[in-house]
Amino acid sequence: MSFKVICILVLVVVAAVTAGHHGYSSQHISKHDGHHHKVEYKDHHGHHHVDYYSYPKYKFEYKVDDDHTGDHKEQHEHRDGHDTESHYKVHVKHIVPHHHHH
């Protein structure tokens, strides 16, 4: 019984120690679907086509934070009709393994 407890404690400690060294990424998308309307048209060959149009409105976010590789970046974008706003942030710290140094 004590061997099982020790094994579990070792696993918990190893997980806690290595957890700080991993990066993470996240993303969030929020799309606002409004009422769509039908768009019909004929091409230059006379073929009839049907499509649907809805007002373009969305928010998008993406983020990476990885201290191990030094990769840190963010992207935020918001669109409401013809108005689009974007923000980008990039910080990359290149880490070269020791065997690559001359």
C-alpha cells in the first residue's frame, strides 16, 4: 500500500515540476450570425446561381505562450461590416541547442 502512495506522490511531483516548462496556446472565435438573405444571379453563360449573404460580424483571438521555445505571439481581429480591426504581437526568442553552437 505504501508503495502505491509513493508512486502516486512521485507522479504528482513530476507532473508539477514539468508543468511549468510547457507552453500553451488558446483561441477564441465569436461569430454573430444575423439574418441572411438570398442572392440570385445569372452568369455570362446564362446559368442561374443562388447564394446567401449575411452581415459579416465576428471576433477572433489567438495566443501562444511558450517559455521553453521562446515563442510568444498574439492575434486579435474584430470585424463589423466593412470595419475590421486587427492587432498582432510577436516575440520570438530563438533557443539553439548546445550541440549546434560552434
